[in-house]
Amino acid sequence: MSITVNIYYKGENGSAKKFAEEMVSSGTAAAIRNESGNIRYDYFFPMDDEETVLLIDSWENQDAIDAHHKTPMMNTIIELREKYNLHMKVERYISDDDIPLTDMKFIKE
């Protein structure tokens, strides 16, 4: 079981993309990827919404997320969110690693 958090960062005048770019260029995103329990930390840009950036953030368990929230990187993230005046929508998912056979016929690996 893992926990995936989708965070939609929304801003104005390209600020969400600038936020993601600074997260990467500052090394903060790489540092988060290297944290114990992190599975994935990737930014995506929706084709139909230039003012939103999607972060897909996956962790082994809630303890790993809680440990992440106690790191200095959270202060960096908060400061950058404020700098770029971003608003967030958050979705949280718990993985189901057992893909039904009825679904497997539609998946090409």
C-alpha cells in the first residue's frame, strides 16, 4: 500500500509553472525525492489549463508523509507558494496494487 497525493497548484500569469521550475532548480524537488519513503515527486502541466501545475507525490505510508512534513523543505515549499501566490486543491489516494484481470486486458506493458 502507498499513498499518492495529487496537488493542483493554481496561480496567475504563469506563477504555478515558475513555482515548479524553482522547486526543481533549487534542488528542493530532488531532495524530497531522496527522502526515506518517497516513491514519486513529479510535476505535470495540464494541456487545457496553463495556470495550473499538478504535483503527483507518492509515499510508502503515512509515517513517511508525516516525517516529510517535519523537514526544513516544507518551509521552502510554503515560502515558494507564498512567493508565487498559489492556491491548492488536494486529492489523496491509497493504492490498490491488485489490478483485476478484467482491467488487465486494456493495459499494455
